[in-house]
Amino acid sequence: MSSVSPNSIFGLLKNNLYTIVLPLIVAAFVWMAVGVLDNECRKSTQSDSVKFVKRAHIIFGIISTIYAALNILKLHPAGRKIVGNIM
């Protein structure tokens, strides 16, 4: 059995499972839910609860996408400088 090199893309993903992979999965799920709300709830578009849930999904999708993007940038030395200046 060969082990995965920590410097390979799979090694980086394995080492950053909770900071990159999981937020991307959450973001994909949340963005998919927004699409389902758009397509399936046409008759309920006037409903306040549907509007609230849709806005909440959009906000959580934006937050998880930005979080994952910042953690991806941290993997590169130039990205660390950019993220360091932001945070």
C-alpha cells in the first residue's frame, strides 16, 4: 500500500478535511436547496416562511463558500499573505 504524500492534492485535502472539504459540501447542499426552493415553491413565493428560508440558505451558502475559499487561499504562500491582510 502506498501512502498519500502530504504535499499532493489528496494529501492536502485529507489534512484539511474540516476546513475545506466539509464547508464546500455544506455550501453545495445549501446552494442546491436554494435552487429547489426556486423551482418547487412557485405557488408559495408569497409565503414569508419560504422567503425567510431562501434568504437564510443564501446567507449560509455565501458564508460557507467564503470560508472554504479563504482556507484554500491559505494553502499557497501568496494566499497566506492575502488572507493574513484580510484577517
